[in-house]
Amino acid sequence: MKKQKSKRKEALGNSLLVLLRKEPLEKITVDQICREAGVHRSTFYRYFADKFDLLKYSFLTFMIAELDPHETINSVVTMIGNDKPLFRNVLINNNDVTLLNVIINMLSEQLLRGSKEDTENFTDINWIRNVLSTSKVPEMTAKMIAGGVLTIVVDWVEQNFQTPEEEIINFFRDFMP
């Protein structure tokens, strides 16, 4: 039974991601998601409160797997650069503060995990490693860094990816001497 539940949730999450590559989140309906997933509307509501709840699940389930905890910033920029339509449709015209908080929390947890697990292999940006390792409150510091990174990334998406991906990564890398 748990496998079936997991498969249905996964199908709904994948369906949302497929639809997000075609149109903005605001225009996607629960009916569209259910049709794409091949499940009944009642199945959707058994697992999720609304499409924003499903979006959070999808980000946490599918996107977190893409992030390398030792190169979090590079992973985020590369992931967004590789799936521009999806992130444009999620980040632009989306006023859901909860989603931004989910992304900030996800990013800050990755930064903390990468810096704690194996400092020698934490090849993410040196200044981030130094700041996190010397901070009296590393959790708060990681959230501050994640918020700044997300602000730059959202601006990059809003500017239709005019700045080359490598330039964004270099900006983060060279931000502090």
C-alpha cells in the first residue's frame, strides 16, 4: 500500500513539473495535474491540500536530489540553467512567500550539510565555508546566504537569463575575498 501511495504522489509531482515546463503555476489547475498523472481529483486531495502543497513536495522530493551538498551554489545555478522554462514559470509571477521560504530552507540545509559532513570535500565557495565554520549561529548564517543567493537567482530568471550561468557562479565564488 505504501508503494502505491508513493507512486501516486510521485506521478502527481512529475505531472506538475511537466506542466510547469509549459505554463506558469498560476494557470495550472488541479484538474490538469490529475489528467497528466492519470489519477482522480479525489486522489490528489488525499495527498495534497492544493497545487502549492504539491509544488513544495515536488521541490523537496525531486529538486533536492539534484543538489550536490558539496557544491550547493553551483548545483542550484546549473539546475536552474538546465530547466529554464520550469523555473521561469515557478519563480516569476509567483507571490507565494511560503514557496520562497521552502527554497531558502532547502538551500540553507544543503549548505549546512555540505559544510558539516566533510569539510575537505566542501568544494562550494570558499567564503561560504569560512563564514559557516566561524559563525556563532551557522543556521541563521546559512539562511542569510541562501536568501541572498535566491534573490540573485530570481533576478537572473526575471532578466530572462541574460547573464551567462558561469558569470553568476563566478559572482558567488568571488563575492568575498
